[in-house]
Amino acid sequence: MTRLDADDAVATESAVDCPGPRTLLLETREVPLGGVRAMSVHRSLPQRDLPLVGAWCFLDRFGPQETRMRVEPHPHIGLQTVTWPYLGEVRHRDSVGSDVVVRRGALNLMTSGAGISHSEYSLGEDAAPLDALQLWVALPEARRHGAPAFEQHAVLPELELIATAGAAGAATVVLGELGGVASPATVYTPIVGAELRIAPGSTVRVPLNPDWEHALIVVSGDAEVTGEGDAVETVAVDTAHLLYLGTRRDDVVVSSGTGATLFLLGGEPFEDDVVMWWNFVGRTHEEIVEAREAWESGGERFGRVVDHGDERIPAPPMPAVRLTRRRRRL
């Protein structure tokens, strides 16, 4: 989905030197998407001071809202799109021949490689309830120039979260690995993306890989997160913030009074510096320019989306200055 604004162009310093455990609340921001998209989203990544968490370089939530989604064909390079729905149904079509309906409980994973294009339409002609997470994973050097692909996984593994109070919780392992449970989806870096569900009045322990960095968002409900660093600290998290946890944690403890759904993302600090602009993740300004020109020229690099003609989202103009690298400051 087209989510990164032209003025969101960022690049990152390599994350390999992430400091140890951190407990930082970072505000999301509302991003209105007008025109044919006509939606508002709340963006958690990239942050000005935190461009990536592991290989995760982008996180939007579109919804909950009533809208008629019409996202016309648009391109991607250098990333995987991860769509995780909560409410509503969306038709996904792409240039590798996929034509599927995106529904609650199913992971939709599109790997752009050197270039792919896709469209997204809500079902029906009227406005309908929609709510979903849209995330991007930066592809490493070994995969980012490869062929595009798409996969949908309707059955994903579950991990029981042991309770220290109340009922046990559950985690759906959407992408990567958590607590020894692995998603069947294809990944190219050590990574985790998991939905966590906490029962009312419960406290559970969430296992983490201490070599990775992690972050949490709340999708619904109330949550308090306790982690051990230099001192034990408990932080209340709501839907307007991303909680960055840093590295060197074996676990965190999550409590909820009314019950909560959260999403955990994390992974090995990413191998490389990246440049992000519009729907592209690259390594240099020149790469981004080349991809934009390929899209605007209508060449073969991005293919044709199933059942679409010439309709497409045009690329925004390049900024008047070179895309510069913004360093991680956390």
C-alpha cells in the first residue's frame, strides 16, 4: 500500500550498534492520505530518531474507520509488505498474477525484490469498516535485487504466553520466530512480528531474543509493560505510542486490566544503511531516481497489475535536494 509520503524521505545509519535495553515511548502521527486513497492512517515507523526496528522500516495503522478504499496500482522496490487485517476485507491484485481477498487472521506478504506493483480495493462500492496494520520489512542486499513474489498464509502458529497472574495469553507468530515457534512465511533476515492477546486482569511474560531489538504497539485495550534494564520500569502504553525496548532483553512482562491486543516487532539490527522515499527502499539517491523514472515511463520493471489498464498512482516529484541519510539517534 502507498503509505510513505514524499516528505518522509529518510535514511538510516546502520543499526548494528543499538544500545542495550531501552524503554522509550514514541508518539505516532496522523497522516492524511487524500485523493483516490481518502483515508487517514497513524504512523509508528519510521520515527525521526528511530528509522528501523530490526528490518522493520515502516508501520501504519489504517483504521478503525469507515471508508471506500481505492488504492490504484503503485510500485515498490527493496522491501516486503506485511498486511495484517483486523476488520473488513480488501482485494489485493499485483503484477505477479495474485488476486486475493485480505481477511482477518491471514497474513498477506508481498516481496518486491527489484520491482513489483499492486492495487488494493475494499470490497463493494460503499464505505465499509476497515482496520489493519501495514508494515514494511527492508530486504537485505542478498535479496533486494531478486524476483518479486506474493504469498498468503491463512493458518499461522500460536505460542502460549505463560501467565504470572490471571489467564495465559496467546501470541500469533505472523512473521519470523518467537519463543521457538516459527511462522511459515518467507523471511530474509532474523525477525519477529507477532500479535499478542492478553486476557482482562492478566499478566504474561513475553519471551524475547536478547540479541535483537524490539518494540510494541497497542492495537486495542490497555497495557502496562515491565522490563528489566538498569532498573525495573513499568510503562503504560496506549494506541497513540510505540514502545521501543532496545536490545539485551530475555523477556518483558505485559499486564492488562481490561484485556489488550498488541503487536510485537523486532529482529536482528539491520545489516545496512537504507534510503526510503515514497514506496521505495534503496541504498542510494540514484537508485531511487532510477526506480521512479522506471515507474513513470511505464516500462516492464514493475509489470502490470491483474485486471488493470493504464490507471496508476503517479510518482511524486523528487525533492530539490539529494535524499540524505538520517542517522539513528536513539
